[in-house]
Amino acid sequence: MPNGAYDNVAATASAMDRALDAGRGIVRFAPAWVPRAFCTPGRRIRLHPDDYFPFEQGRGGVDERWLASAVRADNGPKTGPYEGLSLVVDPDGDTLLPFDEFVGHHRAEVIGARLWDRHGAWPMYSKFFDNQQALPFHVHHTDEKAALVDKPGKPEAYYYSPHMNNHLGDQPISFFGFQPDVTKEQVKERLERFSHGGDNRITDLALGYRTQLGTGWDIPSGVLHAPASIATYEPQAACDVFCMCESWSNNREVPEELLWKDVPADKQGDLDFIISLLEWELNVDPHFVQNRFMVPYSTEHSLADGEAAYREKWIVFRSPHFSAKELTVRPGQTVTITDRDAYGTIVVQGHGTMGTHEIAAATLIRFGQLSQDEFFVTEAAARAGVQITNRSSTDDLVILKHFGPENEELGLRV
């Protein structure tokens, strides 16, 4: 099977206009599958069991699905040309349209003038990452440090969707930051062990947290983290910058090259530079849970409407860089939901309609197959209101919605 899931990708102005007009401001995405060589798939993101290893030897298995992504994955020299990039489905043909070019063509008409004028692009994406074991302890750079390798920084957040977790994997415990009394010298000593082989045991210095489904965490840039073996919904800034600090994960060694992946050439081998990637006070915050843990709560509109036909909750709300909601429409109900900002969306349970589109949560997708579970709602469509119908007489229709920076409804500012 080829590196890319699709070989019919093209971008023409007529197709991009047609897609936007046909969906009345809502467009459908093809699934964007991403492999990771250093992980073992947890097999919960609804890909066919035969298709979790569709790439050539050495690429690893598919353990991520990227959502509303205008960026490509950074998986080394064998990365496919559209790997990680969302592709808009042309409703009148077999063509798929790169989302970065789609946004570049329509600009503010898609993401709104506020985001376009400030960023000139769609500046976030979300993903499902799905690992049988925990991820290695790693850090994403701040804007300042990422700029040294010509990238933006990468804050992120997690939501543990009950709808995506029929099992919890081998280690449903996440490690975040360090114990409050840990010193930089102790961390450097563990990093020095990386090249010695085996486990450098850096998470001995961290604190572990058991997973609570239906909750989440806010993880700013510069905070070390080893996410649990949970299928996790992860809104984040639009970048793939990272530094792996743990030498052993998934019962195998982590390649040392990943410690130095996004380090400038003149800092290669400099462990003090790795330490400088860490936002130290955030990592040793004695009130980490109070400041970073997220328990969902109902939106003002949801409460005002009585929550009989639907319920909408904020599930990611601490970061100014992105936010997310979970919308549940009750069986047989039709509702109209308004938002201030553009957003990407993924259906995780049920079926029905959203605007002009048929929608349905995926159950088993073949690699390269289209689905009816992922969409993007433009700012204009969001403000006009999106009509959603749950066609089931028994099951809830559940949709996750991911927004860009400084959501107007939350009022957070960078």
C-alpha cells in the first residue's frame, strides 16, 4: 500500500468554491491517518484491524488520526506528501483538496477575519492518539525555542472521551512535570543516561495520574508529559515539534536522535539546552492539578436551553490557543447550535444530519476509505447556526468540536 492514503489529491479554484458552496459553509474531510515508529497502536480509532500497519517496514503502525489539520506530520524522510494533512472532499467528483490550500484560497471566508488577519492560516488541529502503552516522556517547545528551528511552539490539551475507549491499554497513567522538589541537576543526570542504553528512568522524578474518562488536562508548551495508554482527543497548536527525554518506552529503546530532533545545529549534544526547553516553574508547580486538570461543564447556551434536547459542554477551556466542546443531541431531536468561531468537528457516536450533510460515527474504516464523521464549519455557518438532527430513536448523537485561538465565547487571550 502506498505511503499516502489517497492518490487523487488536487487543488483547483473551481473545486474549492464548489465544495464550500455545496455544503453551505460546511465541508467534509477524508480521514488523515498518521503512523509513529516509536509507538504500538491501541486499535481504538476505528481503523480496520488489517490496516494498522499499511506502510513500509520501519514506518510503524497507525496510532493517530489528525483532525482539521492544515499542517503535515514530521515523520522523517519517508513521510508521505499529505501525511497528517486534512483533505476536503469535493462533493461533485473524486478529487480531494488540501486543507491548507483550501484555507489559503478562501481565507477569512472559512476561518474568519480575526484568525486570518492574525495568523494567515488555520493555526490549530486536533487528533486522536491511540497507544497500547504510554508515550515516552517528552516536551514541546515554546514559541521562543521553536523559532530557533523555524517552527511555532506547541501547547496541547487532552480529553479522554468515553466513546473512544473500550479498553484503557497497558498503562492508563500519565506522567506530567516533576515532583516539586526536583532539581535541574537531577534531570540533567537522567538525560545523560540516554546514550547509555536501556531506561534512563526520568519518570522517577515525575508524578503519575490515573486516567479519569470524561476529563482532561491542559499542557502548556515546555511541560514534560508522558500521556497514558488512552485513546485521547488532543487539540493543539498546528505544529509537530518535540524533544523526547525518555530513553525507554513501549518495551523498546527510544532512538537518541529523537532527543535532538528539534534542536539547532549549534546546540546538538548540549544537555543544558534541553533543560532550557522546559518551563521550569510550570513543571514543578505544586498546584499542578488545580491549574491544569479539566472537568467539563455546560456552556451558557446549553444551560439556557434547558438541556432536554441536547447538552453541550466545554471539555477544553484553559488555553487561549485552542478550545473544544462536546455536543450530545438526544434521540430523535433536531437542534440548531450557534457558535462565534469556525471549528472542526468529529462524530464519535450516532448518526443523523448536520446542515446539508449526512453524518455518522465510524465503526470500521479501511485505510484510504472515505467516511462521514469529520467536517469543518466556517465562521459564517457557525454564527448563522448549524441544524443537527439525531435520526436514532435510541442512541445519543455525540460530536466533538475543536476551535482555534482566543475563542470569543470563552474570552481567553494570549
